[in-house]
Amino acid sequence: MNIFNQVFDDIKRNRIRLAFVYTLSIVEPIGIGYLYAYLKKFFPDISIELFDPRIDSLESIRDYSPHFVLYSTMSGQYMDDVKRNKKLKQVLKPFISVFGGAHPTYFPEMINDEAVDMICRGEGEEPLKNLVEAAANHSDIRNIEGFWINYNGSLYKNGLAPLNDNLDDLPFPERDIFYKKSHHLRRYTRISIYPARGCTFNCSYCHNGGFKTLLRGRGKIYRYRSPKSIVDEVVALQSARKINFIEFSADIFPGIKIDWMKEFAERYAPVKIPFNVSLRAEFVKPETAKLLRKCGCASASMAIENGNYEYRKKYLYRNMTNDKLVESIKILESEGIRVASPTMIGLPFTEFSTDLDTLKLTCTANSTYANPTIFQPYPGVPLTDMCLEHDLIDKYYVKRYHEHAASSAHIKGVDYDKVMRLRNSFTTLKFLKKWFDIDIDVWFYKLPKSILIKLINTGLNYIYFNKIYSYKRGFLGRMRELYIALITGAYGVTIRKLRMNW
Ligand code: B12
């Protein structure tokens, strides 16, 4: 009997059991929260548990004996998840493994990896509901939209499910499953809320561009919630726990639409919890900034990405001018909204001087926090395809990811020695420029490549990052946050490998 039949046979006699397997860090995995809440809305009687391999024992998941084991995985974690799944297949009763999240969405070929039974591409609420429904009714699961299925050796590749175009209809994501499990998350007073999904732009390195291609003709990609729905979620959360800061984690905050912003400002003002949003330069107007500030916006993330206009336009598909970037950062900062301006260095088709241009533009814009990341090619996005076409990355690059994002970089032609050196001195040079008007081209080479510079730089990053997320949590709270971020690799840097129970 194939594993699908074995599992469905058991479901005929027993209540359906689902297990999410996820290593918690300091950011609640909201995708899982949404899936949990959606399933519970339709099937209040099914059993769903979360197992964290760092916190829970192997025996506990074995005793639970799930019918479905669900993984939410990014490219950096996927190899570990596949390995873990293989191990579970050896010790648990037969179960069906289902992988969803960014990696399977853009790299569905992972269905061919050992012990991967199903992958979900795109948003998972409706597909997962249909899967559970089919399992409960003992009907065929091979043609459910959203999934690729390795069914007893035959591959079924279904298209993506249409997007839910009314986000207000979704139940608020479940969070208690995370708080019950992790005392770190329980004590954390900064939370993430998703006011929107998707994006209107096509940046070549971002998943949204790839998502649009996958869903062409299947509905609106950028969808946002009503201000009322968002404020209702905040109020519900506030009544259950202490919240000192909110991160509105959508790729683009809906406040770029002025009528929406006016209504949001009015409804949110009484909440009085400082918050952070993600914006796009073209949309930042003095009126938007004023409304944001008035209702409590403390900081905004507004990417520069790269300091060379021609390069940005040709390779990153970002057409805004340097002046526009600088102006919008200044508009926000002048209203008292502190700006974090993410950048990428070590990009393909660049000389190192392009990275120095990025630092120079960051200095001109004078954003509060600007710590560059080293470009990583992720599957399913145009810039990665360009790298593959020009043979700048190994065609097996996807298998090379691991949790330490910075060191898995491997773009041919990029001088990683210099790039790492710039990453370790970026903020220091930014302040030297601000205070002493140094010449970047000269001082990049003058600063010694030493651990001391790296430490100073890390210290400055830490100080200014805390200005972006400035909220009350005391010294001990700050230290705990830093420690958790570093041991869980939440920011792509891990100080030591996490000890996993399985
Ligand atoms: C919040 C966030 C984080 C958080 C936490 C991520 C988390 N696990 O929740 C933090 C800050 C830790 C983080 C870190 C990183 N992130 Co991040 N992150 C995001 C972000 C902005 C939102 C994720 C989210 O919660 N979305 C909202 C929920 C509702 O959507 P969702 O998670 O996709 O879940 C839906 C579907 O995917 C699906 N689904 C998800 N899981 C499952 C499971 C099953 C079984 C099923 C059926 C369906 C399903 O259903 C869900 C509901 O519809 C996304 C961009 C984005 N907008 O999605 C990037 C994104 C996921 N991150 C990305 C990257 C690259 C990173 C970093 C590597 C960045 C870095 N250089 O440090 C690190 C990795 C750290 C690590 N340890 O691996 C990439 C991933 C690309 C890839 N191919 O993997 C994304 C897509 C952004 C991008 N650059 O394009 N990130």
C-alpha cells in the first residue's frame, strides 16, 4: 500500500492530526499562524500542533504521530528541513510531508528530493483547506490547485490557486501556538502584523517579481486590508499581551494610498503603539509622512539597494533616480521618522566601485540605519536567471544555501574579500564621512582590515538599529533580544550552530 493510502486509511478511523515543524526565532512565522487559523476556522475539530526541533523531543512528535507533517521553508533552511523530514520518515508512522513557503514556491523541483511528498506553491490557506477536506472525505487529492504531488512515484503538477482578493476575510493569524512554545517569543514585545500582501513593482531580485509571473492573469497581486481590520487585530492582541512596538511587515505599506492613509491615521491614533512600515521612494510625499508621524510611525524601511542609477535601472528594475531616493529619505527623517535604507553589495555585473557608489549615496541620504547585505541569488527571480544565463553562478546553487546567508555567496567576478571588508566597515565609513567629510574612495583602503573595525562597525550598527526599533524594553530586554537574534540567525548571522534535538 502506498503511503497516501496508509495515511488515509488511518484517517478513516482517527481524527486528522497535522504537525508544523519549525524552528522558532524572534519573528513569529506568520505564514504558519495564518494557515493554522484558517484550518481551525473550517475544521475546529482537527488537531494541529507545532513542533520545534530545538525545543521538542523526537519522542513527542513520534507519540503525536501526525498524518501530515508541514514545513514552511525558505531557501536557506530547505536543505535542513529535507534532512529532518527524511529522519522523521524513518522513525514516525507513515505520514505525508508537505513543504510550503518561499522555497518550494520558486523552486518546485524540490519535489524530487527524497521523502518530499507534496509541495505548495504560493499562498496556502485554500490549498491546505482543500487538502484536509479531501483527506477527511477520503477523496482524491491529486488535482488540488496549489500542490505538486509525488503520488506513489507519479508526479502531479497542479497550477497555483487563485489569490484571496479580500484579505479582511482571513481570520487573524494564530500566535498562541508560538508563545506557548517559546519563552523568548512570549516575552518579546515587538510583534509583526501583515497589512498587505504582494507588491506593485517588479524588482529583479525580489520574490514579488517572480510571484507575478507565476500568477499572471489570476487576479490582483497587491492586496491590502482595511484600516479597520488592522486596528481590530492590534486591539485584540493588545488585550491579550503587552505590545511595545509593531512592525507592519508588508513589502509595501498600504499608506502609499492617501485616502487609505487618512483613514488609518485616524483609526490607529488612539492605539498609541509606535510602529515601523516599509515604503517605496516614489510614494513618499510630505503629506504621507505627516500622517504617518501623527499616528505614531517611528521608523520606515525604504530601500536604496544600489547607489548607481544606471545599474539600478538596467539590472535591478528600479527606475527611481538618486535624487528621488535622497529626497524621500529626507522627507521622512525631517518628520522625525527614522529611516533604515537597506542596500545590497556584491551584486552581479558590477565592479567594486559600484558598491562604493552605494555607500556614497547612503551618506548623501543620511538615513539613520544602513547596513548592507551581500546579494544572494534566490530561485525564481529575474536577476538569478540573468546570473544563470551568463554563467555567473553554478547551476546547482540552490543546494549550496545554508543558514549563514553571507557566506554562501558565490557570484563569479565578485571580489568577496573587498565586499566583506566593505560590509564590515560600511557604517563606520558612513559616520566618518558625516563627521569628518572623508573621501570614501581613499578611506575604504585606509581603514585597516581588522577585528577592531569590525567590532566598531557592529557596535554602531547595533546602536542605530535600536534607533529604528526604539521602544521600551530595558537593558536586559535589549540584551535578550540581541542574544536570541544571534543564536537563531534571525538576521542571517548565527554566532553558533543551534543545538537541535532531532
Ligand atoms: C518576515 C520575513 C522574514 C522574517 C521571518 C520569516 C518567517 N519565517 O516568517 C526574518 C526576519 C527572520 C527573515 C529572515 C530572512 N529572510 Co525573510 N522574509 C520575510 C517576509 C518579509 C515576510 C514573510 C511572511 O511572513 N509573509 C506573510 C505570510 C502570510 O506569507 P508566507 O510566509 O509566504 O506564507 C504563505 C505561503 O508561503 C504559504 N506557506 C508558507 N508556509 C507553508 C507551509 C505549508 C505546509 C503550506 C501548505 C503553505 C505554506 O502559505 C502562507 C499563507 O498564505 C518575506 C517576504 C514576503 N512578503 O513574504 C521575506 C522572505 C521570505 N525572506 C527572504 C530572505 C532571503 C530572508 C533572509 C535570507 C534574509 C537575509 N539575507 O538575512 C533571512 C533568512 C534567515 C534564516 N534564518 O533563514 C526571501 C526568501 C527567498 C527564498 N527563496 O528563500 C523573502 C521571500 C524575501 C525576498 N528577498 O524576496 N525573513
